[in-house]
Amino acid sequence: MSTFHLIDLRASSLVPVFESEGKPSDVFLTPALAARLGVSRQWLEMGRCKGYGPPSIKIGSCKGYRRDAVIAWLRERASVWAVSHPGEPSRPECVTVIRA
């Protein structure tokens, strides 16, 4: 079973936010995605290195995150919450949406 992370609580509520904006091929750089997810840049960087963050792509010397890959990762994180906490609702009130 995957390790539980606090973002799993609100992952299912973030999916519609990411789906409703932009194109699937849009790319977020680390600072922008961290702000959208409500996590620190360091959390994303550690998640990338340790394998629990969203899949990334290399853009020059930076790392980027495709919107469609982020959505798939959020769905996976939501299922981790559902499996590890059966019958408990996700926590949409924990969602902070930051519009760029």
C-alpha cells in the first residue's frame, strides 16, 4: 500500500479544479504547481526524488508537470485515501484554490 500524505485528503476535490482549467498538455513549473496544490516547492521536489509526487518532465534545466499527469496523480492519491480510510469522506474544506 502507498504511504498516506495530507494531500490525499483533498486530492479528489482538486481533480475538478485542474480539469476545468486549461488544456491537458499545459505544463506547470514547480513553484506554480506547489501553489495550486497548496504544498511547498520542497514537498514537490522531495516527492519527485522519492517517487510519491506527480510525474515530472524536464524543461531545459527546470522540472515541469503536465496537467494531465497531475490529474492522473491526484486521482491515484484520492484512491490511496479511499483505500486507507474506507467510509471516511475526503476533506474538500481543506482545499485552497489559488488562481494564477
